[in-house]
Amino acid sequence: MSLKFTDVSYTYHTVSGETDAVSGLTFSVDEGQFVAVIGPSGCGKSTILSLAAGLISPTRGRIERGGGQFGYMLQTDALFEWRTVEQNIFLPLEIKKKNTPEMRKNAVELAKKYGLEDFLKKSPAQLSGGMRQRVALIRTLAAQPQTLLLDEPFSALDYQTRLAVCDDVHDIIKSEKKTALLVTHDISEAIALSDKVVVLSARPARVVGEHIIDFGGGSPKKRRESSRFAAVFEVLRQELGI
């Protein structure tokens, strides 16, 4: 599934007035591509995900979606502590009225494929922070979306865990051949994970740069170790004005 923003603007209306969140955004996410959007805090990154998912409609401009469903991964894992891991993974099936034996079987097989077989009957409280995020991703994938929208899903983790989980999530998304749009304020994370980085200005967000990440063979670890990493980091840092 592809996603294309063309001259998209969005204005919030409140009792105290209007606030332009994004202005004239034009960028695309090709099918199977992992795209990261980075920008200053409060620049409208989460608004872009809401627009992409169709939760809100642009004030101006056009958003083209290539078909298929979206899955949303939040800043926190948002697991229900009173449900087992397996029951948490089934949750989107219940919400979307897809809770059939076949879909449940597919969800369990997906969980087993990515190392959760021994944790299915456990409660989220028994899992590490990194393992909880893996459960959150498998839960998102259970309803078989084609495009994943990732809203800073690693921000609550400590640095060491964050690196491991980033690599884990990236590998699962690529293995399952999903399209992904990540919003983050972390430059290193954007470079390591994505095929393309879109850089935004301060609010109202405008695109100030796009960069194809074509080194490291698609491996986050190899990208971090690449001699090109620091140079790309510096370019993005300057475009962000920090």
C-alpha cells in the first residue's frame, strides 16, 4: 500500500482561534517502504499520522491511499494488564469484528514466529519493556494491516533497550513486507530504521528536506556503524536547526 500527500494543510479550530498544524506538505511513502518523519517537538508529526489514517481530513490538499488497512503503534505499548499476552494480541480482532478461528490462529502463529510462544499465557506485567513492545507490534499486525503508523513507539524505553527494540521492530516489519510511516524526533533512530527520511520545519510543519538512506544494506546496526552515518546525521541536524 502506498501513501501520498500532495500540498496538504491542516488547521485546528478552537474557541480561542485557529492553529495551522501543517502547511503545504508533499511527500510519499511507496509500497513496502519504511519512511521516517522527523521534526521539532510540537511541529505536527502526530497530526500527520492522523491525516494518513483518515482520522481527520486535510483542510487543503489531497491524500492518496493505495488501498488496504492501517495499523497504529502508539508511544506506549498500551497493553491491558488484566488480559494475557494472547488476549491482548486478539484485541484488534475483537474490535474490528475479525475474531474468527482462522484470524486467531494466524495471530498466534505470528506471535510464535517472532519469539512469543512461551509468553502467550503470561500477563504483560511479567514482561520486560522490550518484550512488551514486541507484543504491541504483533497485536498491531494481528488484524493484517498493510501500512503501519508508528508514533514514537520507542520513546518510553531506556537507551539500550530502545536500540534492541528498534532493530527488532524494523526486522519484523520488513520480514512481513509492510509499509511503515514513523514519526520521531530522534535523528539517529530515523537514519537507522528508514529507507527515506522526511525533515519538517517548526509548526506549521513544512517539508524542508528528503533523504534516501541507501547504505548499510537495510540493517539498522550496520547503518549505525557506517562511515556515512555521521555525515547524514549532521545534514539532518542542520535542516532541523539544532
